[in-house]
Amino acid sequence: MSEGIVVRKCIGIEEFQRCVALQREIWGEDDLEVEPATLFVVAEETGGQVLGAFDGERLVGYTLALVGLRDGAVFLHSHMTGVLAEYRDRGVGRALKLFQREEALERGIRLIVWTFDPLENRNAHFNLNRLGAIARKYLPNLYGTTTSPLHLGLPTDRLLAEWPLDSARVVAAVEDLAKEPEDAPTTIALPAELDRWKRNDTASVARVQARIREEFTTWFARGYAAVGVRKTQAGAAYLLAPWNDF
């Protein structure tokens, strides 16, 4: 990570309000859709997490996580992680997630989940390859249509990332011991033109979204999980393999 950037817990309403301001800058949503500072207060007071990445006194990234319960076990739902554009590709997002993992494990929490857009190949690589998460649930239009220009007015379809913090797969990934995935029993393709289409051809993006929604839903129903992403000559591909409950 870039020298001088520190990740720590955010403290108090002033720092929570700075997270809200950062949220507006990163996602560009209408004020009605921005998570208010009061939610950050609730997260902090009920056992969730509000974590910040600071360059000196400047907040350049943050993570907000809420507490959940699954089969009697406490887990964290990492609702949002955002990093300023000028600080991306500098290890800030990874540092936030690794701090999040350590803080959760210190409290005996062994699972963190979050959602991500399956059309965002970079996020998929980060979540599945770099962090060792898996995805085996597809959530169509989870957040409804939003005002964020990042969502292009399309349904907010999401994959649910599951991050079992002390599993062998995750430990290998966070310690940089995992190999880049190469093959799997089946794949779901993303075309190389996708990023260009996001700028000038929303209809083509919508067609890709509809196709992969059907493919993910079909394979997940058969007990498969997305376990990685790799580049292909045609663009990129999700790698899917059979997966049992952990």
C-alpha cells in the first residue's frame, strides 16, 4: 500500500460525516439514496464496523459493515467499501479488507459477506482471486434502480460474496500464496467490449446482464459457485465449480 496511508476505526460523528461526503463523491448518487451518518453511528454502536483509510488527516477510503445472524452464528455484512479514484490501484481497498478481517477475527467473527456487480470484472478479480471469497447466490435488482451514474439505469443485479475468514482458501489468498485460477468445470463469459459499452451502449450491457443472470442462476441451482475470474482472448470469464457448504 502507498506509504503514509493508515487504516483504522473511524471515531465519532465528524468522521462518520466525512464517510458520507466520500460516499457522495465516489458513487454520485442523489442525496435521497446516500446512507446517512446515523447509519454509521448505528453500525458502530451495535457491533458493526466503520473503518477508514487516511492519508495524513485526509479520509481517502472507508468500509461500513453491519452485524448479521446466520444459523445462530454472528457474521458481518460489509455494506459498502469505497476508495477515492486517485487512490485506486494503490492497495487501499485491500488494506481496508485485511484490517476488516483481522478486526472481525479478534472478536470471534468468522464470516463476512458483501455484494458486488457481476459486470465489474475488476471487482470480481479482487473479491474472488485476491481475497479468496466465493459467490454462490445471484440477487436480481437487489437495490432497485438508483440515481448513480455508475449503475447506468440498469437493474442492480448483484453476486453475494462469502468470505470465510479462517478457511484455507482465504488464508492462502490474503497471504499471497494462492495461484491465479486457470480452469474450472464451467465458465461464464464477459465480453472484452463491456467497458466500452458502459460508456456508449447501455442496451448491449443490458443484454449481457440478462444472459449472465440466467447462467449464474442455473449453475448456482446445481450447487456450483463462482471461485475465480481469468482473462480470455474474448474478454474475461468467471470460473465455476461444485461447492459444498462451509
